[in-house]
Amino acid sequence: MTNNSFNEKFEEIYKQSAQAISIAPGRVNLIGEFTDYNNGFVLPCALEFATRILYKKREDNKVVVHSLHYPGEHDEFSIDGDITPGESQWGNYIRAVAFVFKRQGHQLCGLDLLIDSNVPQGSGLSSSAALEVSMGGIFNQACQLNLSGQAIALLGQEAENDFMDCQCGIMDQLVSANGKKGHALLMDCRSLETQSVSIPEDLSIVIVNSNYPRKLVDSEYNQRRIDCEEAASKMSVSSLRDATLDNLNAARSIMTDNEYKRAHHVITENHRVLNAVEALKNNNMKTLRELMTASHQSLKNDFEVTVPETDGLVQICQEALGTQGAVRMTGGGFGGAIVCLCRHDDIAKIKEAVEAQYHARFNIHASIYVGKAGDGLQVSEL
Ligand code: ADP
Ligand code: MG
């Protein structure tokens, strides 16, 4: 929707004009999977798909929110007193952000809000982080809190962890807050230091969602976390970030097979992230391909979070691109999406191959998104 008609929608609902707009993007992780909660490295980029929220401060202490995605449903709550979950599933994300800002002692104000987004929901591009960061940007601006992007990201993560009961790491919110157009963001998940890494002009980012319904994800996800913690403790390090392959092999006899394999993935994946940064800087497709292929194999064999559908999609896209592309699964696994880096001219090859083969093999349709690395959070007065 254009800015003009978005504004008109706001006026139609609230009978007055919005004063500012907050924009925060979804993301894709290029490499570094399941390394975040092991204090390691990740390399996501913010996308041009983004969640935009128009707002106007209110005279009273109410927050009223509508979303163009959920017409006919709205949420409203007071920022006085306790903020608790309401009836609206999506409205709870706004309550969650208000809750954590308030818990941190920030003075909030009443707001009229209208959400629009072209981040597909539940497709692995993190529409939830885009929503949290965009909302955090509004409280920051409207209530003059002077918070950094990193502080807003941490509050977004707390909102998701403590109010929405989803134990995600910091990656999604931090890249949504601090991403930079044309760049990926190398993130050290221990120090939260980031470094922008330029993505070569001629590289496209293609995301293919398997649309495989994710099942049993929470218990499997939690078990992997426990295995990683156990493996670290058996190597006497505080997190797998500090373990080497030598440590791992020395401790092999006291580890279960699963602990060994999970730790092997994390230790090797951290190396791959740092090598991928160099390969991106040098526009070295051969090395990127090797690293992303190795990442996928490690996620399949060591971390065991792929499914035949995502393995199949990776294979289809690898075959379509040959030496001219780098492909792997991305995100939390057990379904979800894959990411391909390729030259612009080769995007059509991915589309053709996926359309010709994926449904025939797995009886589900995939969704394809061609993304560009976009900017992180931006709030501007209108
Ligand atoms: P994702 O992988 O996209 O982050 P989640 O399940 O974590 O998937 O988050 C999706 C949820 O975020 C939606 O169910 C909805 O509650 C909320 N959400 C995302 N985008 C919007 C939007 N444009 N308007 C309202 N709610 C949204
Ligand atoms: Mg999410």
C-alpha cells in the first residue's frame, strides 16, 4: 500500500492524521544457525520487506491498534496499571512491547496505531521481530526515551521471551533494529557487537519457504539447547563459543552421541560464519557455496533439524544453480525456509526448478521471495 493510501486509512479510522511512521524490517539469516544461544556468531541481513506503523499520540493513556492484515479486529488497552494479555493474538505483540518498556521503568504515553506489513507471517522472515522493533521505535520516539537500536532490540526480544512465551535469541530483533541497506550484519552474540558486511551488488537473495507445517518444534528445540549446554559443561567451558574441535575430541568419550554431534555443528558453524564474511567481502561465490553447503549438511547430519522437504528444496536449488549459487536451510529448522545467494539472472532458474519439482515430490507448494538487504528501524515525523 502506498504511503498516501496508508495515511488515508489512518484518517478514516481515527478521524485525524498520523504524526509519524515507524518502519522495521524482517530478516533472513545467511549463515550461523543455532549459534546465537551458544554465544557465537551469526550473519543475517535485514530485508526490504518491512512492518510500518503509523501513530499519533493520544491525550489519554490508552493504546488503540488496528492492523490492515486483520480488518474488523482491533485491540485497546491502558498503559496505567498491569498490562496483561488480551483477546487479540496479534494485539498481544503490542501489549508485550508496552509491558517490557514499562517494566524497565519507561514512562509511556497513549497512542493511536495502524499497522501495515509486507513481511509474510510465519514464513521464517520474522514478522514478529519486525512488529516488536517497529513498536519499540514508536515508544522510543513518542515518549522521547533516547534508546539505542540495540536497547530497542533487547526489549523486543524480552517482549517475545517474557510475554509471548517464545524463547528466541537476539538475532532477529538486533538485525531488524540495526540492519543496513546493501549489507549483512555480522553479530557476536556474546558481546552484541556488530559489523556491517557489504553484499556484492550482483548478488540476489532468494528465500524459498517449504510451507511444511512445523510440528513438535518446541520440545526438539529445547532438547538441542540442553545437549549444547551439557556438551559445553563436559568440556569445562561456559558456552560452546569457547570450545575447539580439539576440546570436543578430547571429551568425546564422556559425551552422548547427540551431545557430540550438536557441539560439532556449533563449533564448525562458528568458523563458517567468519569465513563467509571474508567470502562475501571478496564476492567469492565458490567459497560461499562450499560454506553454505557445509552448513546445510551439518544442520542435517549433526544438528538434525532439517526435514525431507527442506533437504529436497536445497537439492533442487543447488542443482538449478550449479556452481553459480550458494544454498542452505535458514531459520529454526523442522521445516521453514531455505536461502539462496545467486546472480540476478539466475533467479528465474530457481523459480522454474522449484515450480517443476517441489510440488511433484512433496505435494506442497513452496513460496518464493526475492529479497534485498534493506535498512533497519527508521522512525520519521510526517
Ligand atoms: P514469524 O516467523 O513471521 O516471526 P511468528 O509466528 O513468530 O512468525 O509471528 C507471526 C505473528 O506476528 C502473527 O501471528 C501476528 O500475531 C504477528 N504479526 C506479524 N505481522 C503482523 C501484522 N502486519 N499485523 C498484525 N500482527 C502481525
Ligand atoms: Mg517470529
